[in-house]
Amino acid sequence: MAKITTGAINPEPGSSKKYKTGSWRNMKPVIDFNKCTKKCLFCYEYCPDSAVEKTKDGPKINYDYCKGCGICAYECPKEAITMEQEEK
Amino acid sequence: MKLIVRGNEATAVGAKLSRPDVIPAYPITPSTLFPEKISEYVANGELDTQFITVESEHSAISACIGASATGVRTCTCTASQGLALMHEMLFIAAGMRLPIVMPIGNRALSAPINIWCDHQDTISELDTGWMQFYAEKNQEALDLVIMAFKIAENKYVLLPAMVGLDAFVLTHTMEVVDVPDQKDVDDFLPPYTTSASYLDPTKPATVGSFGTPEYYMEFKYAEELAMNAAEKVIDEVFAEFKQKFGREYKKINTYKTEDADIILVTMGSMSGTARATVRQLRKDGKKVGLAKLTVLRPFPEKELLECAQHAKVLAVVDRNISFGFGGRVFSEVAGKFINRATKPLITNYVVGLGGRDVTINDYKEIVADSENVMNTGKVETQTKWINVKKENL
């Protein structure tokens, strides 16, 4: 735990990188690469949280930040993304 | 220099002498003269400040928060519905630890619409994290504005402060005030500097950030500690003010309490009438005293317990009502005695709502009722409404 500052001023820019917000998720998107073309990147474009990364092997979901909203699964033209129950 | 001024002008003079860098304000009865005077000072070249005419009280306090967050001195002024409109922002000013000062022309809240005096507006904001001071006369309003800046800006405090002055009874009533010299005020209140110049582009920072459950409570605890620290700082600033300007302030101003059986507890301008009543009743041999609360936040617990240690009855006179409970100051005062082995009986009277006069006769009725409580040892009705025409209901 970090020490608190007076008035909740955060003097460190870019500190949001330290805070993983994926723990809010209760449904998890999973890509079926048998269906995924790896080229359209709709999921990458539509993700409101920039939690889908573009890699040479196609899209990759960053579960540290994905909130499980399901927009990628809804938009996927190949229906390659399914929302699975998060288990912890 | 002596001036004959209305209470609003006294607070405007106090603000001018404190040299705020930014003053956003929105007019509301009974505080409108404050922005009018400030705009006059700016137009005359008497005051170098950014005077912002905003579109609402919510905007006024928001602009104060923005300005104060850049590390400059700022103030505004409002009353009643205007203060209520600021409500959500008051917590933010305190939570961001911004030392904003705000005189309030204490006025009743609607409905029905009423522009006259009671303390309901500031009393309803007791829990926002602002310090609260109450003036009895225009001189106090002027002095308290200057002192409020110094207390608020203290590095151990960094909390905003309200200075209440009663609608019309003070805001629109002319009294002689002794105006301190600018040079002396400059000595007393140096320019505001803060270790965190929050909007400095060379040192980027996030203000108004998110506080998750893991952190939020610590921020609130720090605010509470700052309130506790303010108790000592207020004493120090009052002492320094007396040394420099000769006028003495205490968190609780007492009058003949040392041997009093019954102590009236009051706030604001109605304290003068209470003092006159005490003087009259003393001539009749009645052991009555007065404790006037100048500071309500942080609550002056030590001073209250000290002045009431020999009293048999504390008669708390509330110019506000917490519906379904009683007077709010009564609940505060009574709460501080809860674990004391010896304590006075505590009576409570609601008076003067919506500008109804609080007279010597009202105080005599209050004292007579409290005498009855003292003699019987019983409080039959905890909160009594004084001078209310029940036959008109």
C-alpha cells in the first residue's frame, strides 16, 4: 500500500499502469482461433478499454484491464469470441 | 482607520485586506453586497484580483476549487439556497484540502421563501469538512475573515472555512469597524504558498483522483486529524491577532460563567441580546451566564467542558432545527457530555427561525424555564420552541 498524500494529489504521472482493473470482470472473453481470421481486428477497434492488443499472432486480450463488457464478442463477425464465466 | 459599514462590506474589506488572487462570486440575498463591493474595489484599482462573475453558486465554489488547486488564495461568498446548491462541492473543497474562505450571510431555507436570518444554512453543512466561525458583530466578521485565511492555510490544517454573519441583523446593519492597516495584515497574513503547487506543468500531478476502498478511509481520517490540528492553530492565530490588532477572540466567548448556575449557549448576533439579558438578570441576583460559540467546527469541546464545569443547567439556544431531533447545537453540546461523571442538565430552545426577532423577553422565558428545570431536576420537554404562535396552526 502506498502512503496517502494531502488532498489525494497524485504527484506521479502515468501511475494508472500500476493499477490492474481487470478484477472487476465477472465474464471473460475467450477467442477461438479456429474461427478468428486474425486480420479484421474488430475486437481491437471496438474495445472501449484498449484491452485488446494487436500482435503478429492476431488479437490478444489483456486480462489485467479487460472488464468483461462483451463488446468484442458482440462485434466479432466470425462469432469467434465467447464470454465465459470468470472463476476465481 | 474606522469605517461605518454593513456586515457584507466588513467581510468584503476583510477579503480585500487578505489579497485573494481569485474571487468567483454569484449574488444572493443577503450577501449580494459582497460581490458588489469586490467589483467596486477591482474597478477602483484598490484590489488586484481575478473577479469572476459566474452563473451559479455551484460554479462559484467550483471556480474557487479550481483556483485554489493551482496554489493561490481564493474566496467567495453566499447564503442559504446558494450554499445548499454548493453542497456537493463543499465536500470536494475539503477533501482536496483547499483553504478556501467563504463568508455566509446566515439565512433561512425555503420553503416558504424567506430571506431573513437563521443558522439553518451553515448548520446543514456541518459535516462537509469545513471549519465554521460565527460573528456576533461586523467587527468580528471582518476580523474572522482575515483569521480564517491564516488558519485555513496553515500546513497542518489545509481545510476550507466559512464565516457566518447573520442575515440583515449584521449583513445590512451599519456598525463602526476598526479596519486594520494593510501593512499589518500583510505581516499577519503572508502570501499563500503551498508545497504542492498542484497545477504546475513542470511537475504534473493528478488532482481530484479516484480513491478506492483500500485508500478512501485514510484520506477521511487525515481530514479528521487536520480538524483536530486546527484546534491548536485557531488558538495560536487568535493569540497572534490579539497581539497585533488588540482584539481578543476565543472559541467560546464567556460572560459571567464562572459562578453561573444557568449558562445560555448561543451563536451569532443573538448573543448580544443574551448578554444584555444576563446583565439585567444579574441585577435581580440570578446567577446566569453566557457562552457564545465563535467556533463550531472544529467543535470546542475542551472549552465547553471547562466553562460549564460548575453550571447546573446549560440552556442551548438554537437558531436552527434538525427536524425530528431538536436543535443541532444542542445535540452537539449534549454529545460532548455523554461520558462525563458530573454533567449539567441540558435544555434546548429553538428560536428566531426565518428572521423572527430574538428578544430579551425570549431569553427571560428561556432562563425561567431552565430555572424550573434546575429546581425540579427534570427536563419535561427536551426541545421547546420559543415565541411560536401555536394557536395559528
